[in-house]
Amino acid sequence: MQTLSDIIEAEDNSYRPPHIKYETPGGFDLMDLMAFAEHGQPYEWFHKLRAQAPVAWWQPPEHIDVAGFWSLTRHEDVKKCDLDAKRFSSGTGGILMGYSEKAAGPKRLRSAALNSMITMDQPFHIPLRMAHRPFFTPDYIARLQVSVEREVDRLLDKMEAKARKNDGKVDLVTNFSEWLPMFTLCEMLGIDEKDRPKIVRWMHYLEISQYIVTDPDAKVTPLFIMKFLWNIRQMFRYGQKVLEDRRRNPRDDLLTVIATTEVDGEPMNQSYLDGSWLLIIFAGNDTTRNSLSGTMRLLTQFQDQKQMLLDDPNLVPKMVPEALRLVSPVMYMRRTALAEAEFSGQQIMPGEKVVMYYGAANRDPDVFVDPDRMDMHRNNVEDHLAFGTGPHVCLGQRIANMQLETAYRRILDRFPNIAWTGNQRHAPNNFVNAISHLEVDMGLN
Ligand code: HEM
């Protein structure tokens, strides 16, 4: 099997389609990472975009080395694109907004980002995905939940002790949201306890890697860049070491599956092992972390919903999909058209890039009445696209739901007065809704 990083074509940022139907409204720059750090997802602007130009052409500025793309913001269009993997390929140009060869940063990070199941098409994608399945079944997750529940209480104990020394206030992200997904994932992967904090550290660097490697104006010191490069190197070295170990000494864990699964009749080469390692630790960590934090923000903003949960904790499983709809932790996935297609009257030609904005689709008023309001009783809470849909639909969605449900049952049971104080920070990232700080008042007496 050919390695995508070896065959991917350079992106042409000057290409402009001759057949643009809608004029793209101004007001927000989808390539400006600092704008995302300032505002989080641009929901107001997404509403404008969806109404005026549901399929809008986005031309990157000259200095940014990525192809222009069509942005999809209607639920119907995003769903249609995600379901049609034959026409919209992940394996031709990858799922991110460009993988510039010229960008600064470690080459190993670029090739790993290009070589994993999420950037594969058929026939290779499904067998690789199926090999992971034993760690994503309801039975396995029910067993995992027992240790997740214990970990939630341990983290909440620590967080409470810290808050007691600080007027009841504490950062939810660094004390809870980033630790729980890391714990869960490490249990699945079979990572030794002593190594786990490193993964949280690597996650911080990965989250701002896009800013460091693609933004020529990134405000970081040379010392920070050195630390970044060192950490990324360590992350891949560690992944390589544990995967080599599992090839020699198989265990009953997800790392062993990744280390021993074959693609196209051969064991995965180092580049695919790097990619699988990167995909699983990023996809499994960052997304759930931001859902945990974003849900706290929502339950503070929508007090009626919080009160319903306090009155009846059995409603937590209904709240979780509604919170995911509103948070949309993954902002987009990109595809490359392999054949002519059409969305909302806009013609798409082969070779053109299409970006599906999940956060915009999830607030489409044609599908969700009063879309910016949290309402766990809406009759179509499960129609959100936060996990995507189609052949690449999130493999870890049950794991994520289990963690969110377990966490919020315990948080609300133990700290019914907990609330976001209004202080928060987002990392400069336009791929994930990266909440890097969220202060809460734990409502202690
Ligand atoms: C709230 C948490 C999460 C969200 C919002 C989320 C979202 C997503 C999205 C949008 C995709 C792409 C879907 C598409 O292209 O249609 C995806 C794929 C994926 N996710 Fe998640 N994810 C979450 C948690 C997790 C967890 C906990 C894991 C692993 C333990 C995981 C593993 C994966 C993998 C392996 C893929 C690639 C699947 C494939 O290509 O077949 N995710 N996720």
C-alpha cells in the first residue's frame, strides 16, 4: 500500500473555481487561528454564512500554503458529503486544511498526520477500523466504566481540596477535563501509570502545533520552539518504543491491536504506526476534554437544564448529545471531490476541496428549532453531527458518551452548585474547539 505522505500532491492556493454561485460574506477569517483563540467557534458568523452562502468558496491568502476550499454549513450538505465517501475522499488529500511541506516543524508530525485510518479510503479503511472494534464494544465499555467512575471521584476529591485553598475556585481543564480522557485512553491502550502525565503534556504541544508550524507570525520564543520540537520527538519515540514492545510481547490491549494489525497484507510500516499512535492519542483525548469543559459552560448558561438534571439525574444521557451538538468539539473535516457533485445548487468539480463545518451544521435552524438554545428534550437530540457520520464516524463515540455521562452524574451529585465563573481561554486552533482554561466555582460551603 502506498503511503499518503509520499504521494500527496502539493496544494495549489491560487486555484479559484470558475463557477462560484454564492458570494462569501466577510466578518470572520476561517484561517486566522488567533480569531478562534479570541472567539471560539464563530457561531454568529456561521449563521450568516449558512443563510447567505451555504456553500462558500474560501480563498486562502497568498502566504498560506493550502488549497482553497468550499465550506459547507448546512446540516443537509454536511451529512450528504460525510456519507458519500466514494465521491468525497479522505485518502486523496487528507482531512485537515492542508499539510504544507514548506511549513516549519517536524517532518515526522506531518507524515503521521497523513498516514492513519482517518485518512484512508476503501478498501483499506474498513479492515483497519474493524481490527480496533473489540475495544469499542458495549461490553468492553461497561467494564471500563467501573474504573472511570473511580477515577472521576479521585479527580473530584483532588479538585475539591485545591478549590478549598482558593476561595472555591479552580481551573476545570487542568484539574479534571484533561485528566479523565487521558486516564480512560491509557487504560484502553495499556500505558503504564508512570508514563501517563507525559501524554497530557504532549497534548498541550499538539494543540498549538498548527499555530507554531503554519503561522509565520506565531508569537512564540525560540526556547518554546525548542521545547515543542523536543516534546514532539519524545512523543513519537515513546509511541515507537511501546508499539515495538507489543509486537514482541503482545498483551490484551489496544496498543497490541495497533502494533499487530496488517494493512494490505503487511504489518503497518513505521509511518503508519506513528500515524495510528498520533490519531488515537489526539482523537481520544482532546475531543473529550473539550466536551467535558464545554458542557460545564453550557450548564451554567442554561440553568433550567442544570436544574432538570439535579431533579432527575437519569436525564444525563439525554443531556450529553445536546451538549455535544452545542459544543461540537471537532470543528471540521476536509474531503477531496473525486467526481462532480452539487450542494445547495453549487457545483463541485473533481479535485476541489470541501470542508464540513460540524459546529455550523449542528446549529442549522432548519433541523434544530431555536438552535443556540440548550434543550435536552428536543425531539431530535440524536441528529447532531458532532461525531461525524458515514464510514469514518467517530470510532470512540461510545467511550466519549460513557465518560461524559459518568463525569456529569458524579459532578452534579457531589457539587450541585458548581458553576463556570465566566473566565476561559481558547487555544489558537481552527480544527478542534480547544478550551484550554475554564474557571469554575465549585460552590463549596
Ligand atoms: C466527544 C468526543 C469526541 C468527538 C466529538 C469526536 C469526533 C470525531 C469526528 C468528528 C470524527 C470524524 C468523523 C467523520 O469523518 O465522519 C472522529 C473520528 C475518530 N474518532 Fe472521535 N471523537 C470523540 C472522541 C473519541 C474518542 C474517545 C476516541 C478513542 C478512544 C476517538 C477515536 C476516533 C477515531 C479512531 C476516529 C477515526 C475513525 C475512522 O476514520 O474510521 N474519538 N471523531
